[in-house]
Amino acid sequence: MENENTILGAIQIGFTLNGVEVETLVEADEMLIDVLRRDFNCLSVKAGCHEGSCGACTIIVDGKPVLSCLLRGWQIADKDVWTLEGVGSYDAPHPVQQALVDNGAVQCGFCIPGMVLSAKAVLDENPVPDDDEMRHAMDGNLCRCTGYEKIWDALTSVIDANRKGGK
Amino acid sequence: MKLSDFRRPSTLKEASSLLKELGDDGLPIAGGTALHFLTTLKDKTAVDITGLGLDGIKDNGCHFEIGSTTYVSDLMKRRDGWVLCQVAKKMSTNQIRHMATVGGNIVSVFPWADFPVALLALDGRAEIIGNSDRLVDFDDYFKAQPARLFEPGDLLKSIKVRKLIKNEGFGYHKEVRTAAGFSMVTAAARVMVTDEKIEEARVAVGACTGIPRRLTDVEDAVKGIAVDWKEINKVVIDATKNRKWKLIEAQGVEYTAHLVQTVITDAIFNGCQNLNKEA
């Protein structure tokens, strides 16, 4: 029952990060947000509150939106993890990213990685959620700048496009 | 509290033995969202209990059996006779619903927890395994902190919740400032309605009490009264007028009592409005 992969008190774990299999050493008490930022340069994962209230640290694990500030690093061993670094690109942004830009929904930008990942998680499961479902899915992401209207306009534009595209 | 080590057992038996071996130093963890609120200063060894087959929802005919490591997000889907979707949808934020487990919400009960209140009203039993396998009625389970029922080596395996029968309804209501905020009041009610009158009720309240409580005085008082919000509210106010509630932050005694009584009324009335019409 001892950890087979313990090295100097740290445990070796493997997982898939943005489509790539990776490994790292984590201590039992290390938070996932710190592992992602320090070991994998995933600086999109923001530490807004460190207590699970703001959603800025949202990532996707096995298709589900979760808060990396409340997870220990070892909790994602063998799982499929996505951060904003793996979503879209400068030349080919994800529809949610493009919609946020098109609608002027980004001010300071701090909340945006979490917003994109929460939206992506729900839209991957259901491309045409109704308003209640979408609002419910975004209830864990706070924004101090925009007042949410333009973010909402961006998200509904993506849903409308999905609906028109027959999804 | 700091986690000094973690273990990942591959079977329930191994997990139980490990927890027994570790004693007070061991801490079973599934979602782990409550770790943030644990105030013990002692270092713990985390024992990962996910992947041991403790998740899933089974329909056993007259009751549902819900595995302790079932994610709250999985409880949001509606099924026949299933009402815990009401509670799951109102719990915290979308991310937390995908991380937290029903077992985690009821093994260490925080005042703001959703499921203890709902389960007290719905009635059912908690299945504990390990040193001895046993079923504990929710009335006993939530009498005090449930942790007192667990020895090192014990785990919560599942909860068994009775399905609603015909003319029974369930209502769950909570008052909270933001989705991620702590509940100020939570209330749940299972009611049986016949001819537009409340025949029977189980009512529970939390957040405004130290630990979730059944309100047997309210249960007795609402028997026989018409399904009418004002009538129910009048009875609730009268039945609870001498109760002392934990004060809501920055609010006084009168406002707290008014809010609690309103939320209790809402839960009972919502239950009456959402009756199971099928046998």
C-alpha cells in the first residue's frame, strides 16, 4: 500500500494535459493550480480567490469543469485535463473565444480563461442549452469588470450559431 | 490541516484496512472540496476512495440507493420518483457540483450543507461498512455530527432514499446571497396531500441551526391544513415562535426568524405543488 513512485516525499503522477501525456512529481498537499502553473507553464489558470468562489481557476478534467484551487495535484492522476492553453489558438480560436472578442466581452481578462472553459464544458455536452441551463452552468464564474451582459451576449451568439448549424 | 501523504487503494477491503491502520491520521477523500474547511491542525494521510465502485445510482423498486462517491452533478438528472435533482441543482456552483460527492456532503456536516436537510425530510438510511456493516436511519444519523458513527476503517457506502409514493411531494428551498455563498437558511419538506389538505409532513431545516434539525412541532401543526401559502405560513410562525435561530450575518433576531419561517413555508408549499401523481 506504500506509494510505489515516491521520490523524496513527492509522488510521481501521470496524466494527459491538453492532449499530451505528461508526468510530474507532486507532494501530497500541493494544489493542482500550483502544479499546472509551475510545472507546465499553464499561466491561464488564475488564482483569483484560492477558496473555490470565483471560478478563475476553472479547468476541465474528464470533460467536467472543476476548480483547480480546490484540487490536490494527485487527484488528476491518469485523468484527461484541459486548460485554456489547449483550447483554440491565435489563428483558430474556439468559437467561444471568438464570440467573447466579437462582443467586446473582455476587459481585464482575468476571468476569461475560466469563463471559456466553463462554457466549453457545457457546450461540448449540449451545444444548444436553453437559457436556464447555460446560466446554471456559468454560475461559478465571477467577473468584476463587465457586468456579465456582453459575456452573456457572446455565449448566446455561440448557442444561436450552433442552433443554426443544426447541432 | 496539511496532507502529508496520500494512498490510492484498489479495493474497498484494502481501503478499509488502510484506514484502520492509519487510525486518526487517515482521511478518506473523494471530491475533497470540504478539505478547505477542515480546521484540525493535525497532518493527515489522504486515502483516495474514488474508483472503488462506491458511485452510482440504483433503482431498487421502492427506494433509490446512491453510492457515497456519486457526484452531485449526477444527481441533477430527473428520474421517476426522484427528487434529489431539486437539491443538487441548488447546491453551490457548477464546478463544485462536478467535484463534490453526496457522501462528502453528509459525512462531515457543515451548517450550510444541502443534503443533510433534504435527507432528513425525505427519510431513509445510511449504509456504513468496514468494522461492521450497518444501516443507520437518518433520524439517528443526523442527531449529531455523523463522524461519531465512524471508527477508523469505516466508510459510508451508500444512502438509501425512499421513492415518493402517489400524492407525496417534496420541496427544497434555500436562501443564499450568491451561488458560491454559504446558505443562510435551508429547508426541506416531504408532504402527503389528500383532498387539497396536508395529511402528513416531514420538515427539516439547516444553516440557521447548529446541525440540521427536523421540526416535529411544525410537522404536527401543518397536519390537516389547506394547501395555501398564507395558511401554512401562519401555522409555521406559530409553531416556531419560541425557537431561537442562529442569527444571519448582520441581521437581527426578528429578520432572521421571518426569513427562516418564510423559507420553511416555501419548502412545504413547494412540496404540495409538486406531488407525485403516479402510483
